[in-house]
Amino acid sequence: ESLTSERAELPKADILVIESTYGQPAYRFAPRAELVGQLIEAVRAALERGQTPVVEAYALGKAQEVTKLLTTHGISVLQTKPVFEISQVYEACGMPLGNYVLFEGLPREGHALVAPPGAHRGSNLQGIRRPCRIAVTGWSLDRNSHRRYGFDHAIPLSDHADFNELLEAVERVDAREVHCTHGPESFVDELRNRGVNAYRLGVPASQRERLLF
């Protein structure tokens, strides 16, 4: 569970279709509380230096979670328009996000900015003169990812299950067939090696037997 969503329920099933983005052993995330602590520390340090922390997060879901995390820790938030419009839907559905306002082109003292990934490449953030760019994505476990994309900080705070959690989900559902999508083919191999009847999603039944040998 997170501050903006409930814990997923995993019932028993005959067939499991599972999104497996981080289906490689290298993607094992630290405990959530530790990663949240890294985010809050990075944002507060930037504010103390007189910078504007710019937390880049997908406009739907991740941006609202980040906003709630920041405001819960006493940090006020500016949101770009795409993020703000979706946050208003959250509020209308009974999910308050705390002290956040629409970003109107200029920074505010003591505020972090939550924006979609890549927003800095447009004209919307030209008023931010001293940004501190912070990524919140599981891909930040890739070595040097923050330098490659120009981030000052990259924190693997992800909405996705990591490698261990994917294996746990498969075990708990205990399906007779598991179909994997949006992930590496090696995860299918990993499951087969563990005795799971696993396939890539969309492979015709006529090809499945061949895949097992």
C-alpha cells in the first residue's frame, strides 16, 4: 500500500497475467521507508541551498503519491498543470493530497515542484533558475542513470513490484498458467526454472510446447 492507494489483493487464480517490468535480479528495491527518507532528505537539502527541488514523476499516480509524501512531511508543493488537473480528480474522489497549488511559472519559497518527466525540456519551467532535479523511478538502480539523464538525484521509489515481489505474487496466486508482459524474457525463463508454467503474453498455444524445450 501507499499513501494514495490500498494494498493489492492477490486471490488464487487459474490464469495469471502479470506485468513484469523489473523481472531481473538486479532490481531489488530497498524498504519503502528508506527510499521515502532519501526523497525527503534530497528535497529539504535543496530548499536549504536556495534551490527549487523539481521532482519528476508521471502525471497520473506517481505525481500524486509524491505530492502526498512531501506534504505529509511538511513540504509545500507546486504542480504543473497536467499534474494539478489529475490531482483535482483525486481530491474530488476523496483523496486529499495536502498543501499543493498550481505552478504559474515562478518558484515559491519553501515549495518543491512536481512535474512530469521531461518537463524541463519545454518552456513551462523557464522560471525555475536554480532547479535540483530529482527522479523517482525504479530504473534509477541502473548505474549512472542520474548522470545520463541529467538528474541531481535518482531514487528507486517505484509503483512497480521489484524482482522479489514479482516472484512472491506468482507464488501467492498459484496459477496453472502465468503470462508475463512488459518485462524481460528472462523472467519467463526464471519462472520455468522454478517449475512454473510460464509464457510470454500473446504466444499462441501451438507454440507453447516448443518453448518448453
